[in-house]
Amino acid sequence: MREFTVGTMYWLNPNYGRKEFACDCRRLVENGYTLVRLIVWWELVEEKKGRYDFSFVDDFMAEAEKTPLNVMITVGFYPPFWLTCELDAAGRNDPGRYPSLARDEVRRPLAKLIEALVTRYRNSPALAYWNIWNEPTLNMTKNRPVLEAFAAWLKRKYPTYDDLRQGWRGEYPVLSLLLPESLEALTADWLETAFRLGSRGRTSAIEYDFLLFAPELLADQVRWLCGEIRKYDTSHPTHTNLHGVNGNPVTAGRDFYRTAAIPDTISCSIHQSNDNVFELGLRDRRNFYLCGIDRTWSWRKGGEAMVGELQVGTSDVHPRKYTPTPETITAELWLAYAAGLHGVIHWEFQGWRSGTFELGEFGLRAPADGGPTPRSEAVEQFARTFSQYRDRLLPAERPAAQIAILDSYRSGIYEYLQWIDHRNVPDIGMNCVNAVLGCYRALREANFAVEFVSEEEVVAGILPRYRVLFLPGVPLLSREAGGKIVDFVRQGGQLWADGRCGWLDEHMFVRGEIPGHGLQQVFGAREREYRAEPEEVRAVRVDGLSIAGRRMRQDFMPLPGAEAKIYARYSDGTVAAVENRFGRGRARLWGVELSRRLRNVFDPAAEGEISGFAGESGVRPEMELPCGVIGRVMERETSRVAVLNSLSETPLRVPLPLEWRSARHLDGSAVSTELVLGPGATEVLLLSRPHH
């Protein structure tokens, strides 16, 4: 039976003693928290080389051990000043948030810190997890060790010189692309020169491959950190909190599906104030959060996963001024439970007390004296309620979804490189990410359960688990993934795509068919024309409904002999969407960007096109609810638990589906035929299963 943890980040103040820590530990417990996350900063505990001072950490752990609190210790490896000076003197001080863990000069002293930290606290009865790295962020410096590893990776990817030539010059380059004279000449020295001098400000195939290599480099570093912890402690799980959950992770090599498989447990960081670009109000913020927690669950597909940093206090210096309301805090906790996650860790219990960076930011409690706030009272109330009805809630599990959305890291690379080449172009670099968010929102608001899949999972054969696959704004596919999608539809799967799907191959080349890799036959049509438009594009379905997309349009021509039917036309009569029977399955392809437009436009017709396809494919929503109400259902043998949440800024009357009218509130009181939900409010219902 899974647990559900309510935790919080807590700053360790080196000026505090046992008295202050005891007071805060008492407050943490009183506020309903069972887990406290600390960061032990390397630069604070080893100010002098080889001399560790853990005294203030000792004081906190001693007080925590007197309470029911569990502790997650995070290795905070901003390098100490003495190490930075050593690296600088040796010419190896790489810029970036974290030092390059590819360098032995960093790994050796960090390994000593980890040994000292783990052996000191591994026997503490309060210890619960080792967080190996706060928000893993790859140092992207192309230093010597990195280039040596990259050269070896390239030779594995391209075993022969002809393979390399086809990968980098398989299409005639408009601008000259570098190529070594031989595979033997592909060395770290050649790569250093190529990166430094070769591109002249234009993206090359080398840059594309480096971004494909970066996740392996990050995975190696995460694996190394986990291994160093496990040398000294195999009893406590390793953990990391991944960030940029709904952003483009390419810039730091964060292919989350790969990284998430390495530690024993994972979590995500979600901050509306600096993660959510649009922040259009309650509805947008809630969908952004829902997408983040479903993505996080999907990285492990049911393994232990949490929200590891969730903004719970005011931010005034970040890009968006934002304070979560008590109703939002309550909703986020219940929705994390209903997504099948194992807990939420808030960012943070108390704000920083000095400096200009996040001074007083994000604090749950009053910044000056640590007193309660309406937000802290919401956390306390949730914790009390969950604890009271724990036996009814915890046995329930997230049911398997029948719908998958492809989360394409390769497409993110294409978007990022576009941004690198055209930095002055507004609204570029996030198209694929925003298309996924828009498609997810259309399905989630219609209360369809959704899981995310990576290209690697598709290639490994995951698609038969699902009935429907969505490809929102996926311009680039590998040959292997394309083949698996073709097989999925042939065997009876249902496929929906938009936004010039699959027009590039795994080398980022335009091929002779659009869509490519066999998808042209699946959709029964090919691209006839592709045009940019000054305004949003509209097409009319065969049933007369007008559907809007963003400012691009792709015209199709059905293939001779295919069973493709015209599904929608533009105003000039050209084909805007097709639907085709292929094998035992069905595929629908749109030439406008419905999904990307839905990222920040609420359009019932376009949303209904996406969610309607799921319904036509035989998938039922988790609950039949009116527009503006999210319903998530957890299942157990004897009952079901439903979490209902309002996306409205005004009160809503919510008629319950017939089957849920015999449900009860958690306290056992009867539920009427309808509920009244306040703005952003949450209700939890329990429905007993009939005995057979």
C-alpha cells in the first residue's frame, strides 16, 4: 500500500542552535508535516579544504529525532570557494550553476563530502531519503572530459565513416557542415575546434547530436551520485527532484524518462511564478499543475514519485507575481494524491531571511516570526483530514489510462536549435511543449485519464498498453518510433496528430514523404502545401463545425488507393484534415495547430475535436462532469475515491453523474444529487462498490 507524504523544504540556518531548531521542529509537526527536506550545502560544511563542520546539521537532526519527522537530506554541491580557486588556477573552472561532474577534479572532493555526510547520518532514526541533487542541471561546458565522452558516443552511434557521413550530410547542406576526414580523426581535439570555430553562428549536425548525447551525460552523473551514496548506505532510498517539468528541458539534457529511472524515487519541482509562462488565471494554472503531476507519474509509470518542490508562498521578484490561495494549496494536495503520486513537498516552510535573492520568498509561515498564515492552516487541515481517513484513501490506486500523449525529446531539440538560430523571433522554441500542454488540457478538462510516453518507450514496445495515441505538434520522429506507431495503428490503435506531424526524420532532414517513416500510408494522405498565415487559421469539418488553429496551414492530398476520407476543408476547398482506416485501426491528421493554440486559448470546439476523438475511440472519461470541473478517480477493491476540483473563478453548481449520487463524503455523510463548488474548491467523495 502506497503512502502519501506531506512534506516541506526547510532552510538550515547555521546561526540557529538546538533551541531554535526544537521550536521549528515542533511547528513543522503541528502544521501537519511528516517529512522535512534539508539541503546540506557543501560550501557551508567544508569552508576549509578537508575540514568538515556539520555542527548545525547535527543540532537539527538531534531535535528532529525527538519528533515523528522524517528527514530528506539533499547534497547541495555548489562548490566551496577553495575548490573554485583550485579549478580556476588549473584553468578548469567551468561556468554554470553547478560544476562539471565530468571532471575528476570535482568528483574526487565531492565523493569525500558524500562519504562524510552519509556515514555521519545513515544511522539516524529520522533519516528517510538521500536527495542526490537538487534539480539536476547539466553543466553544458564542452570541456575535455565531455568531448572525449562525446567522441566515444558518436563512434557508437556511427560505427562506420559512411554512417557518420549519412548522419551529418545525408542531405545536401545549404551551408557547409563540418565532417572529419575519417572516423579516427573524430577526436576530442577535432570536436573542440569544430564547436569553437566551425558553426559561425549557424546550427550544425554536431550540435544536434550533442543535445542527443547530453541526456546520457546527465544520466551518467546521476548514476555516479547514486552509486556514491549506495557505497555507504543501502538502507535508505536515493531521490532527486527534476525541474522544468512543463518546459523545454533540452538546454540541460534533461530527458526525464531516462534520468528518472536511476534513483530509487523521484519528484518534480513546480513553481507557477517562474515556470508558467502565461499564467492566465486559475484555469491555466491548474491545468499547468495537472500536466506536471501526470508527467511526473508517467516518468516512473507507477514507481514512487512525488511533487518535490511546490510553491506555497508569495513570490514578488520572479517573472510572475503570485501567491497561492488556501483553496489552491488544498486542491494541489488532493490532486497529487488522485494522480497516484506518493506525496507533496512544499517550497518552503520559511523564507530566506537575508540577501536579495528570494528574500522572504515562498514562505508558508509568516516571514518574520514563523507564525501561522491562512495558507499554513490549509496544509494543516488537509493533513488532519487525510490522516483521519487514511485507511479509506491509501488503498486506492490510479487506474491504467487508455490514452497516451507522445513527449518527444527529439522534437524539443529541433525547437531549441530553431531558437538558437533565430533568437530575435518571438514565440519560438516552445512550440512542441505548448502543443503537448494544449492537447493534454483538452483531454484532462473532459476528464479523460492520460499518460505520457517517450520515444524510447515507444521503440521499446509500450504502445499496446493504450487504445489511443496523440501526437500533438511532433515535427520530428525516428525511424524506429515511426515503425512502432505504424504497427500500433495496424493492430487496431487509434492515432490523432496535428501541427505538420513527422515532417523531419531522426537526423533533422526533410525526407521524400511528409509525414515520413510510414505515417503517410497510415494517414492515407501526403502534404500538398504548407503556408504561413497572418491570422489564425480555420477549417470546417464535414459535420459543419468550424475549428480554429494557429497561424499555419498544411494542405493534404489523399493518396491514390487509400481509404482516407476528407475530414475538414479550408475556406478555399483544399483539404485541412483527413481520416483513414489502416489495418484494424484509424488515424486522423490535422493540418492546423489545434493543440498549440489551446495552450493559452480556451476554445470548446477545438477542445471537443481532441476529446471527441478519444470518446469515438471507445474511451470513457473518469467522470461525466460539466465544463470547468475536473474529476479524478482512484480505485480499490471495495470502493472508489473521486476528487472533484473547480476551475472556475466563480461558484459552480455541479450535478453528479447518476452512479455517484449514492456516494458519501469522507466523514460518511450523504451526498445530494449536486454539489456547490466555490472558486477553485475541492470535494472528495467515496463510493462503495456493490457486492456481487
